[in-house]
Amino acid sequence: MYEEYESILVDFNAKIKKSLYQTTPNNRDDLEQEIKIKLYEKLAVIQNIEAPGFYEFVYGSACVAEEEAVYRFQQKKE
């Protein structure tokens, strides 16, 4: 789990650093630490996110499920 957290920190590091410039220099270190703590707390959620497939993204999950059901029904008929 620690390696995965390190990997996520590397991925988000540029965005974190860029976002820190929106706050005062006095608060940047504290804010960076808080952001990293929040990433660690949400690690389980981040790992379990499933991106939609192409057709789910374009047509929506309900439409894809309907098409899949029709396809399976046709396969059973044959």
C-alpha cells in the first residue's frame, strides 16, 4: 500500500505544487502536508474507481446494459 501511495504522490505532485501558489507562502508547507494527508485517507477510494468503457462513456451505462441484454437474448435464440 505504501508503494501505491508513493506512486499517487508522484502523479499528483506537479498539480499540488501548482495549486500551492494560490495561497500565501507562509501557509504552503502546511497546506501541502494537509493535501497529502487527504490523499492518503482517500487512497482506498482512489484505487477502487473504475473508469467507464468507451460505449458507457458515450452512450451511458443504461444504454450499454440494454444493448448487452439484447445481444445475449439473440445469442440464446440461436
